[in-house]
Amino acid sequence: MAEVALHHVGKKYGDVQAVEDFTLTIQHGEFMVFVGPSGCGKTTTLRMIAGLEEITSGEILIDGRKVNHLPPKDRDIAMVFQNYALYPHMTVFDNMAFGLKLKKMPRDEIEQRVRQTAGMLGILDFLKRKPRELSGGQRQRVALGRAIVRTPKVYLFDEPLSNLDAKLRVQMRLELKKLHEKMNTTSIYVTHDQIEAMTMGDRIVVMKDGRIQQVGHPLEIYMHPRNRFVAGFIGSPTMNFIEGARIEKENGALFSVTKGMKLPIPKTHFEALAPYAGREIVLGVRPEDLSEGDDPNAPGAVKAYVEVVQPVGNQIYIDVKVGDRNLLAAISPQSAVKVKEEILLKARLENLHFFDPESEKALV
Amino acid sequence: MSQEIASSGWGRFRASSADFLHRKGVMGFLFTLPADIILLLLLAYPFVLGIWLSFTNTIIGRSGSFVGLSNYISLFHSNIFWLTAFNTVFYTCVAVFFKLILGFGLAIILNQDFKGKGLIRAIVLLPWIVPTALSAIAFWWIFDSNFSCINWLLLKIGLLKTPIDFLGNTINARLSVVLVNIWRGIPFFTIGLMAGLQTINQSLYEAADIDGATPWVKFKSITLPLIMPLLSVITTFSIIWTFADFQLIWILTRGGPDNATHIFGTLSFQRAIAGGHLGEGAAISAFIFPVLFISVLITSKYLKREN
Ligand SMILES: Nc1ncnc2c1ncn2[C@@H]1O[C@H](COP(=O)(O)OP(=O)(O)O)[C@@H](O)[C@H]1O
Ligand SMILES: [Mg+2]
């Protein structure tokens, strides 16, 4: 177990600022996920922690010890690469034993450790095979095994599941999580897949353009995204953003108003939104916060015209027109919704999001 | 209408010939036929003719008659032939060994990331793209007993009292031709191996870094095993070309002094073309073949086992 701390870490490649002012402390035994679109600097950050990449500014500490200039082997970390990076000419056994042999561990201890780890991962039968004689999922397990067998202080994962098919990915996600529960080793996991991040992370770091956007527990980030980027990146399907919605004040109450829609704002937000009265903001509504309603006069009721219906099993995604805007709603699969018909929707008012149109920061 | 055609003689012929063509192998054979004929004319014919000549006493300008193994037997009793065999093996072993070591080393160095690597890589290619005849002449000049620039330089800065006779004494001449061969052959190893090194996944080295491997361990446990198949092919080619060399030595020493630098190629040429004894020359060059055949066989066996 170990604590990993980054203080104002930055990385420049020539003129490209890949990572900037990255400050974060990862607790003992925590499973931390870095998530963000491709090119946002996740891999670079991970590689700096591993010691595979020099850092341009700031400092990295593992268990309170500054490791800026420590070579990878002395940081007591293990890394699982996106392409697995298995030694192609070595058997599975030798792949897993390589690091242990270099540590001059006695032969029978190596044998025992490798067999135990392989047993845990269900790859005991493949120990004599070469990587090219394995399926993608099996290679993945070997890559994991090579990391686990060394019992490092910190695990680093760089999109380890992205080369697997969807079904296997879900299964491995679960297994990784179980492994982590069992070993409780500090882990840093990089992915571009927000579902992977949500399901696996004790905490999530959302990144964009080399900068941290938000750090927090998955649900906290989902419920309270700090800015428009995070709101759009986390959650599937993506949040609807209604630009140019106005905050209007009527008889002491606040409403967000746009063509064909007038949503009362919960009292709890009054204080934060009152200064915006009469101004345009960006309103955010998650598709799952729009359900089918029955009372056209209820607060939050919205009349909409259905353009596309996409059933996905547990929900139906409908693409609707409200005023002159298109919104996506995720409604109950029991609905009898039909294309080219009117539908009455009901917005969950307490879950509305409001963003400043310039700074894109969340207002509440 | 269509039935009419099918039942007519032409239609049936067409149908059956299409059948014949589509049978496995026939079409393929026809497509490769032009290439086969060219190979047969350009490679097999001279090869077979050479073997045949080695069993005759043909002299230039006069067709000879079959003499059985007598060319071979007389070679076995010839000191020059045995000296040549030694020279050829020496020339090949020493030159290929150093070409491999230096070429591989250079490949590893040039494979690093550094400023101006494009230019340096291009320069490394030079010995390879200059025609051998030209570079051999240049070296002939460099090694010349009177005008050698090396001697001039070393005498000038006082490292030498008397000039070195590069091609004039047996030991020096042997080393000189080997040296030129190495100079010329390094780029082949370097360029070939560099291409191979670039195909090795960089993250293997990173995984090894994390596993705690030193540069030497990384070379021994990753680079070497992964480059081995390519290395063995390149080495085989180099053995073939060095063993069957001719131009370089012929221009530099013509096999002298005292036959010290004669290899099979030059001795064969001297006997057959310069001396006119085609039969004997052919018998000498026939010795090149089995050695090369065996080295190719070993390599292909090795590659089969690896894969
Ligand atoms: N070796 C490198 N040289 C130059 N630029 C790089 C290098 N590695 C990454 N970058 C740049 O740094 C940024 C972050 O890359 P990366 O960390 O790989 O992103 P991610 O893993 O989030 O997709 C990108 O703009 C990328 O182009
Ligand atoms: Mg990446």
C-alpha cells in the first residue's frame, strides 16, 4: 500500500503542453481512475508516475518520498500497458517470472508465486504457451498476472481493457474490481470510457487538454459536474445543453425559459441564480431526467414532438423537438410512444444544471 | 440460343478448357511460366554449363572433351588451390564476423533518437551505394605503395618512420582486402538490422525498465532474441556474397602477392578467363556452391524451427 501525490506536475513536449498543473493525492488502497477524451494527457500523467517520462515541472511523491528522478524499477510500481507489451518470445511463465528473476528471487519462490497468481487469474493451463498462442482475453490476464506477481506498491493501468470485445470488457471490469477488493493495492487506472470510469473508480479524475477538470466520487461527479465539459463527458447518453435559456423572475420565483419550455427553478438554487435573472445561461438536462408525464399543468411539464424512437431494452431513447430545439429523453420501456406524435414530458427539476455561457462553470 | 452454343463444338471446347484452366495449379503454372523460362535461361543454364565444363578440358577457343574428375583431382594436388581455400574461409569468416559486430553496433546506435540522425543514416549507406569497382579503385589508391594518403599522413605526423606496404606483403594484403570488404559490407547489416530494430515494440523495453532490466539485460533478453531471425538471414546473405566475392580483390590485388589473397572467385577467373583453362576454372568455382548451399540450408532450418 502506498500514497501517491502529485504537486503541480507538468509535462511539455516541445511546444505542446501535454499535462499542466496536475495536483492530486491518491490515498492508500484507493482505485483512482483518470478519464478524459483522447489526447488529454492521461497516458502522459501515468507514465510520469511510472518514471517512463521525465517531468517538466512539479514533483511526484510515492509514500512521501520524492521520486522525480528515480528510475522506474526503484519506484516499486507495476504497469499494465494498453497493448499488453508481453515479451513475444517468452512463455507465459517466463513473462511473469522475468521481473522476479531480475530481483534475484529464489527459483522455487518464483515458481510458487507465478503459479499462485496464474491460478488466481485462471491461466494456469497456459504457462507454457507463447503470447501469440493466446486469445486477447488470455493475453490480458497474462499482462495482469505479470503486474500482480510482483506485488508492487502501486498498480498503473493504461486502458488495459480497450482491446477487448464489449462482453469481455464488462467481465474483466468486474474481475479487476474484485482483484482490487482482495489486494487493496493503490491503483491508478486510465481510460477514455466514462462508463468504465464510473463503474470502477473509488474516485475519478476528469481531464481535458492536460488539466484536471474535476476530482470526485463517481456519483458526485455525475450529480454535480463542475463545468459544462464534465457534465457532457460523464453520463450516457450525453446531457442536453440548451443554450440561450433565460432566467426569469416572476412573483419571487425563478424560471428558466426557452421557446416551448418554462421550468420552475427549485428554491434551493435561488440564491445562486438570482444574480442571473434576465440573463441567458446554458441549461443542462440529462436525458434520464426527462420522463413521460401526465399532467400538462404540473411544474416541469414540457410538450414535445417525437422525431426518432430508439428502444435499447431497459429504456427508450426518444429524440424530440421542443420549440425549435432537439432534445434526447430516456423514458420507460413501457411507454407507447410513437414517432411523429406529441408527447408530454416531465423534467426532474431538482436535477437541472445551469452553466455560465462564457466560463462554462456550473452555477449551482 | 444459349443451348445452341453449349451444344456446339466451340461451346464444349470452351467449357472444357475453362475446366482445365481452373484445375488447381494449371493457371498458376501458366502465370509463372515467363518467369520460369527467364530463370531457367539466366540461372540454370549457366549453372549446369559450369558444372559440365568442370568435367571437361575445354580451353578458350577450342571445345574440349569429357575428362571425368581429372580437373578436381589435379586441384586436390595443387598447393595454390588449398591456399585459396584457406584464404576464402579466412576472408569470409573474419570479414563477416566484423561486419556483423560493427554493423549491429552501428544499427543500435543509429536507432537511438538524436539530432541529425537522418543525415548520419544516409552517410552510413554510402559505402553500399558506391559501385564496388569504384570504391575498390579508391582503396587501391589509398593503399598504393608510393601515394598512399594514410602513409603520407602517418609519416607527416611522425607516427611512422617508413611507409606501410599495404598490398605488397602477404599479411598486410590479406588484412587490407578484409578491411575494405568490411567497410563495404557494414551498411548492409546496419540498414537491415535498423529496420528490424524499429519493428520491436518500444513498450517491451518500458515493461523491462519497470521489471528492473539493465541495458545489457534488455539487449540480451529482448533485442537479440527478437532480431535473431532477421540477423540470421542477413548473415547468410553476407556469407554468400563474401564467399563468392570477386571484384574487390581482383581490383586491389589480383590475388597476389604470392597468391595470398586469392579466393575461389579470383582464382577461378584467373584460370578460366585469363589463363584460358575453362574446365579447370569451372571446377574451382564449383567449390563455392556446396558451402553456400549448406549455409542457406542451416538458416532455413533455423527459421522454420523459430516459426
Ligand atoms: N512522445 C510525445 N511527443 C510529443 N507529443 C506527445 C508525446 N506523447 C504524447 N504527446 C502529446 O501529449 C498529449 C497527451 O497525450 P496522451 O497523454 O497520450 O493522451 P491520452 O493518453 O489522454 O490520450 C497529446 O496532445 C499528444 O499528442
Ligand atoms: Mg492514452
